[in-house]
Amino acid sequence: MSPTPPLVPYPQRITPVAAPLRLEGRPRIGVSSVDLLELGEVVAGLLALLHDVKPTVQVADEADLLLVLDHGNRGFEGLVMPGGLDPLDQEAETRECYELAIGERSATVTASSSEGLFRGATTFAQLLTRQEPGLVAPGVRVLDGPALRWRGLSLDVVRRFFPVDQVKKVVDLLALYKFNVLHLHLTDSQAWRLQISGRPELTDPRNWPGDEGSRNGEGRQFYTHDDFREIVAYAAARFVTVVPEIDMPGHTQAAVRAYPELAGADEPAHPLLRHLDPRAEATYGFVADVLGEVAALTPGPFLHIGGDEAFGMPPELYAQFVARSLELARATGKRVVAWQEAARSLALQPEDVAQCWVGEGDAFDPEAARKSAPAEYHPLIDIVAGSFEHSSRDTPQAVAAGAYVLASPSSVFYLDRRYAEESTRADQNERRTRVGMASYTPRTCEELFGWRPSELAEIPAGARLAGVEAAIWCESVTSFDDLAFLLLPRLPGIAEKAWTPQATEWAHYRDRVGAHGPWWDRLGWEGYYRSAVLFGPPYSSSKA
Ligand code: ACM
């Protein structure tokens, strides 16, 4: 088996067993029962997208690619079993495990669930390469399963709106890399992106301070219930669970402009620091209605209630708000995720998830902020600095409460960080000075690969790690190409850390992911960053 197959994430075990499989014409996908036909069609769609083929799908026990459900779990005993929290809130340890056997005549994926079959099919898809007149896959046996159960991406659809078709492209990318959570950051100060019954002002762009910058063409700039259901269903068919976030009580300028009664009677510490006031009569009715509706729209078991950066809010009011919102969210029947600051409420419980995001080395720097911000923002800077003074205590406090910790420290998970290494393209080197947050120190792809989930500086020893989530914030994103530019090639590296239990070397990973450019083109992600380290000489010969 040579050269190394370009698999990302790398599987737990892969061994050469036979001569390669050659496919010509229309590959036949066979599934072991009628209820797997839909899965077969999804796999056919993936192969069509990546490899420009038109597979057929039928119930069969002979085919080019067989997907066989086998509840026996045979062969998985030697695998590392996953740790963390299942985004489907189920127990089954081996649900995502699979065996893929590729022989000269056919390939077979065997798993105990349709999810395991899909994970195996994505490995098969990554093993196929074009060799005219057809496709070829190496003869290998792969035995595989994830290191961590929760492997997500948080997508900011507020600072930049992504219509349903673009969100589906994000899901395709997540599925290719075996991610299983799409966290949608649906509301913020700049806009409110989800229809809420009886509260039409929320989604009226005239109430959105950030309307111009965050628009994406003409037309509706929010998701209707049907849009949201379409995203959830598309993601579910690819075994990606949607976790919707309603960010409160800060980051709520749009909501407060829409319904000023939510802000209470007090003057805010600064006009830009409006928040939902727990003393206002309207507030908890609003929170209960919104969370109830979002829960009803969401088949997944988790709701995210935000809780970050409620700058300027008195700590006791913040704690009161979060404690009550946690209760209201739990009352919908869902489990709750909140950003790390929610630990300050002292109301987190062991069933809850605190999402750690403040990265070491990314501490808010008031001096730098004063230098770069216009004078009218200076009164804000001290307020913000005061809030960050508590951040190093948040995650330990969540751990003390027994809550799960979801790792997203900005140090390695925030993909809105700028690139430190050059692009092979002049236009991208110009774009590199515009796209990404200016306040973060740029880092290389290699630096961002240098971590292990169990050794993150921001996660205290003894934490119940739920898993990991990358995050992409879109303040500097003005197009889908900008999104591609920031996500790729870095996102697959996070997939590998989350999925692959054994440590993999940067040089090995670099050579594998460096072969994925043509797939990204075919999936509609042509804007990806041509990092000179991955795509430049001496690696450029086969990787334009
Ligand atoms: C965050 O980055 N404010 C969660």
C-alpha cells in the first residue's frame, strides 16, 4: 500500500490485504436491507460529488460497495472506545465503529448502526482515486471508531448569513471529515436569524444594527421554520446533529431593538451594551417562548443558550438570568450547553455542558484595544477587561459543578485566526491581511495542529470532556469564499484530533490533507487557502 492513502481523519487501524479494487462504469452500491436504501442514496451522492460518478443503489448481497448492518459488533474489541458526551445522548459505545474491507472484487462496510456504515463509507470515498477508465481503491482492511464522541463546528450565521444551500455545503464538509455536530450561532447583536412565532420584529432587518455587512445577496436573511427543518434533516441524513444557539443575555442588541421592553428600565453601562434584563416583566416569557419553539424545531437533544460576554451586566443579575434560563431550557426536555461564563451563575448541573472558549494567549489586551479603537469605544474597554478577569476561573467552576466541558479554546479551535504562513497565490496573500480577526496572533497550520484533546492548557485536570468544537466567527467574512478561506485547510486537522486516538505526525497529516484540494473544489469550496506549506513546492507537483 503505497503511497499513504490520503485519509483524514486517519483511522485507528489500516492494513494492506489485497490487490486494488477497480471500478468502471456506474459503481453499484448494495445495502443489506430496505431501510438502508436512503443511506445508500446519501453515500451515492457523496461519491457523485467527490468522484463524478453516478452510482446505483439497491438491496443486494453483491455489489461494488456493500453496506452491511451487523448488530454483532464483531471485531471492534481491540479498538479504543470513544470518550466524552454523545450528541445524540445515547449509550452505544460502538455506534460509530466500522470495518471496511476492500478486496479485488468489492468493498464491504460492516457496522452495528447506519451511522457506523456512513462513517465507513466516508473512508471508502476518501480512498478512491481516478485512474482512467475508472476509479481505484487500495486493497485494505480498516477497523475504526472515534476517540471522542462530540466533534463539532460552531458556525456564525449572524455576522454573515449563509442561505440553506450554503449551510448544506458546510454539512457536506463536516460529514466528509466525520464531524457529528453543527452548532448554529443563530442570534447575536447584529441580527436574529431564526423565525420565531408571534415575534416577527426579531427577524425584521430594520431592527438589525449590522444589516448591511451581514447580508448575503437579496432576499430573506433568516431561516424560516421550514428552512431550519431542511437544514436539520439534511444534516441528520449525514449523521450531523444540529445544536441551535440562542445567545443571551448579552449579544442581544437585535432582540432589544426589536422588543425594547426586554432591556428593562436601567440605562445600560454603554449604549452598545444592552442585555436582556431579568427584572423586566417581559423577559422570562420571551426566553421560555423562544427556547420552547427552538426545542420543538430541533430533534437533537441539546440546546445552546449562549451566556458569553454579557459585558456591563451586574454579576448578580447575570447569575439570576442564567440560572433561570438553564431551568427554562431544561424544562423543554433538552440538555443544555452554554459558554463558559455560565459557570459564574453557580447553577450548572452535571447534565449540562459548559463550552470553554477563552484561549491561553488570547487574553483581551486593554492597552492594544485602546490603541486601535476610536475614542468613543474607550469606556467599553475597561468593562470588557473586567469581565475577562474572571475567565480563568470559569472552566474550573464548571468542573466543580460536575458539568461536562466542551473544548473550544480559541488558541486552537477558532478558525477566524489569520494565517501566519504565505499562500501560493498573490491574491490570497492580500486577502490574508483582511480576512480573520486582526486581534489574534496569526498562526501557521502546523502550529494549529500541535495539540492533543487530553492536553489542552485551558481544560483543567479532572474535567469531564464532552469533546471538541471548532468555531468560525464571521465578522471579517464577506462571502462564502472567505468562509472557505478560513475553514480550509485547517478544519480537517481538528477532525483528526477529535477522531483519531493515536497521535499522528504533522508531516504525515500534511501530505494526506494536501491531496484534498480537488475534493474541496468539487464540493464548492474553491476558495480554500493555498497554504504554501501544504500546496507549495516541494509538495506542489500533484496538488495544484
Ligand atoms: C465567544 O467567542 N464569545 C464565545
